[in-house]
Amino acid sequence: MYEEKYPKKRYKHTLRFLQEVVAPPKKILDLGVENPFSEIMKKHGYTVTNTQGEDLDIDTEAVATDNFDLVTAFEIFEHLVSPFNVLQTIKAKKLVASVPLKLWFASAYQSKTDERDRHYHEFEDWQFDWLLEKAGWHIKKREKFTNPVKKLGIRPILRRFTPRYYLIYAERI
């Protein structure tokens, strides 16, 4: 159901990566409210609990538990003013996360109507690596991938071969 309506390439790529680094069944704390991808993870054998929409810049209590095998965070950290706080507080020993990469030909995303849907950061891969390292994580696997759009123009052409997302698997040091 969800797989037919939502970004097929991004979800398919992310699911394959997740299954390669942490095979089900595992208990996952997925940062962010329930979403189509959390449903896909459940469908593929993971037990998924989502955070409840709390402001993770201020309230990191949800991640300060060791009741989960891993934490997932797919396109979440760019919405936080200080992702370091939540990354440092996570008690799970494993992390699978993705962030949008900064694109030289497009400015950062900013919603005019929803203040929760703003990007404070769009990372370069090395910046996200440093942030994870400083917060006590060691990256075991990383991938970049494109996300082409079906539109005409220079930017859509560039998106066909310019990586848009950065996906990592890390373990607590």
C-alpha cells in the first residue's frame, strides 16, 4: 500500500541498506512520528516504535532508553537546530540514519507554512561524519544515492547523477 504511493527509489534503497546492516527481527526506535516508512519496516519484520512529535532539540528523553536494538532517523536531523544533543543522548548501540546532502545547485528547503518542516541543515557528508564522531558514534557503512524527479529542467537533470541523500550505519564507540 505505502510502497505504491511514496518515493519508491528512496524507500527501496533505504530498506535494502537497513536489511543489510541490521536484519530483522529487531526492535527499532524510529525518530519522528509514525510515517509510511515506519509502516514499511514493520511489514518487513521489524518492531517499530516512533517518537511522538516532541521537539528533540529540547526533549531527548525518548532516546534515553536502552529498550531498543537500534535507532533509525531518516531525514530527521536536518530539522533540528542541534542534532548533536539527540545523537549524544541515544542509548541504543546502533544507528541507521539518512540526511539530505547539500546541493550546490539548489538552496536548502524551507517551508513557508509549517515551521516544523524546515531544514536548519543540509549536510555535506564529511560534516555529518564529524557530527556523529563528536557525539560518540563510529560509522561502519555509508552510501550516497540520487533521487531523480520526473520534471524538465537543468536541476532535474543534475538530480539524475548528483547524490541527494547520505545514509549511514553507525555503532556507539
